[in-house]
Amino acid sequence: MADILTLDGLTKAYPGVVANDAVSFGIAEGSTHALLGENGAGKSTLVKMIYGLVRPDAGTMRLAGAPHAPHSPKEARAAGVGMVFQHFSLFDALDVAENITLGMDTPPPRSELAQRIREVSRAYGLPLEPARIVGTLSAGERQRVEIVRCLLQSPRLLIMDEPTSVLTPQEVRLLFDTLEKLSDEGTAILYISHKLEEIRALCDHATILRGGRVVATCTPADHSAAELAEMMVGARLTAPARIARDPGDAVLTLDGVALPATHAFGTALHDVSLTLRAGEVMGIGGVAGNGQDELLAVIAGERRAAAGRVTLAGRDITRDGPDARRRAGLLTAPEERLGHAAAPAMSLTENALLTAHERKGLARHGFIRWRATRDFARAVIAAFDVRTPGPGQAAQALSGGNLQKFVIGREILQAPVVLAVNQPTWGVDASAAAAIRQALLDLASDGAGVIVISQDLDELTEVSDTFAALNAGRLSAPRPMRGLTMEEIGLMLGGVRGEAA
């Protein structure tokens, strides 16, 4: 079929870096076209130019045969381009119809809009109730809101950025059914994802970027996921592996931990219990918004449990704060890289100091030992292949994958007794993700207890010895990961517990 979108020599440069260098390719009408590349390859800049968020320095675009040079997303939408972003842009306190209204340039009257929402959502298998408050919706239902908002404007091209990162396996199948229906009707889909098996199953064609340039085009089904990853990074990748060992004594125990929600749409924890052993990797899965942040905060000591008990290597630490827990060997890495795991404007040296001053002795008698702190930051950079000019670089200047490697490495090099991490490879390319997962497995092989909280089920199946599901603030009983099927995991994520799963 004819190309609905054609890019010819599209170029965009920023100070010190060329984000896109003469990118050219076409997307056929009714096709699902993957855009692949490691972190920093130029994917985000490219789709921002298509959607009118960024203006190219050179090159041209044509949409349905006509010049396409949008100055804003409004112009792009008017031309027939819709985009569903990785991070949802919805207001929790408003209902579905009100949120959809905010994303429309000329919304119809409320009653008419509600009827159109019902019709479109029913036609594409995305059931939505216009009067539902968004704060009460699951992550999958929120994604439906974003998609329906785009579909109401009849796009000719739909851009989807990491669309399955917060979905259960059942919700992924529902999404794929919807995308296939759209393709059958002639809508072109530009699909960005680090989940390469999904790319192989869904996409007709793929364009691969590396360093801002097109380095390959292919039919994904003709290649393995490993081959696609190697085309992205330009090097051979090895799957993470660990030395098999029997788990040791319990190193972390949560017994009946409860925590109230902090706001109207927050998630309370209810009677959470787990036992983590030395050398064990426990994977905790859950759709976004089911209590992952709250669970990590309780483990870290950032929030103290309202009920229950937390024990580290046999010692009660329920009332201890983060510094005391770090001294005892309980370290954590939260989901949000910038602003929580790292201070954006601070250098890597300063960010190393923030969490390592206790265990690495980076302060003495109230004075910072700057040479030792810089040496520690350099050790993290070297051990975890963090691509940066040096420890003086600001955290916000690093790509997402490199900052994540620094954050995880900063904690691992402190030799924790227990390390709990939330979304360790969120938005990270295949090469960086493999390095991070290998580091976590190596830490467990050295005898530490590791908790991996993640929405990436492929990640959890790859690294976990045991698996538990978090649903509405309740944690299922851990089960051995070996032998669990994706169907069983999906049911556990949806709240089905025990043998019923």
C-alpha cells in the first residue's frame, strides 16, 4: 500500500549532539511500523517532530501526499496524527468525558460526546464509562481513555510510545486486538517499544535507529528478539545468568504491614507479609498504581508502617528511618530516577554522596570527604559502564539508561544485605537492561537478598526465584517462578490468589 507518512532527510541537532541525522523512511497506510533504538538513539525527537512538538533543522515530511510541517500538536492532530504518550496526561479528579474534552480542539456538547465515547469504545473493544472518575481507573483503563481520545479525531497515523509497559498480559492482548482492527481499517501505527517479542508479534516493518541515524530496516517476524537487540546496539548481547545456589536465612521480613493512602487516589497497603532470604531474588509484579511506590517507601523507611512489623536479619527496624536502615544494610532504588533516586541538578559525585555517605564513610566529623566521594562515583561509573564525561556531570545530563545504571550501581557497590528496587529497567534499552539485570543477579549470587518490583513481566521471569503479585495494596503469597505461566501471572496481577490462580 502507499505510504501515509514519508520522512526525507529529517535532521535535528542540539548543542553538542545530533539527535536525528538525515532520517528517511516511509510508513505504509494500514501498517504497524516499529521504531526501534537504544536510549539516546533519537526515537523521541523523531516522533516529536512528526507530532509538532519539535521543529526539524532540515529535511521534509509528507502526510498522505501533502507537505507535513506542523508547528504544534494541534496542527498535527488537524492533519490526522494522533499520539498516545508513555506517561498518561490525565487528571485524576475529572471523569473520563471531561479528560477527553480537554484533549479535543472543538469538543461537542457533553451528552453527544458521552454517546460518541460509548460508540467508539464499544466498536474497538475498549469499554469505557464516560462518567467514571479517572482516579478510580486501572492503568489499562486509563490507556483506553488516551486511545479513545485519539480515535474520536479519526487519525490517519497513530503514534504509540511504550504502550504496554503498565498492562497485564490480558490487557496487552486486548490492546493488540484493537490495533489490528485499526490497521485493517487503514490507520497506520508507529509503534515504539523495548519489548521485542511484542514487536515481532505485532509489527509489519521496523526502522532501527542508532546514534540518530537509520542503520537498518527489516520485517521483525523474520528475526529473533536477540537479533533485533543486536541491530539496535551494534554489538552482541548475552542473556543475564547467575550461579545457582540455595537461599540462606531470612534477611528481610514484613509481617502484616499496613499503610494508609496519602491522598484520595493513593493506594493503601493491607496486611502485607513476605520473607526474603539471602541469595534470593523475589519479583513483585503489579499494574501501575497498585501500591508499588508505597511498598518500597515502607521497606526504605521513608514511610513508617501504621501496623505490622519489619525485620532485617532478625532485628526489628519497624520504627527506624532511612539512614538507620541504610547503616544496617537495607538499600533501595525508587522508580523515579530524577527527583527521587537522583537530584537532577547535582553532579554524579554529589548524588553518590546522598545515599552512600553512611556505608562508604564519605563524611567524617561533619565534613564531606570529597576525594573519597569522587573516587566512589568514578568506581560506579567504571563498574557499570555509565556513559558520561566524568563524575562532575549533572545527573539530568545523562540519558535515562545511563542514569539508571548509575543509580543501581551506587547501591550495589555499597554491598547491601538487602536491595529493593522499583522498575529497575523502566524505559531502558536492551543493552542497559541486560547490564542492570546481570548486576542484580550477581548481587544475589554473592548472598544478598534482592526484591525487584516491576511491571515488566519478561524482566521478572528472567531474574526472579519467587514471584508475588501486588493488587490494590494486597500482596499475594510468593510462589516459585519456575513453572508459572503468563496466564497464571496475569490472573495473580488481577487479584486472583493462591491455588485459584
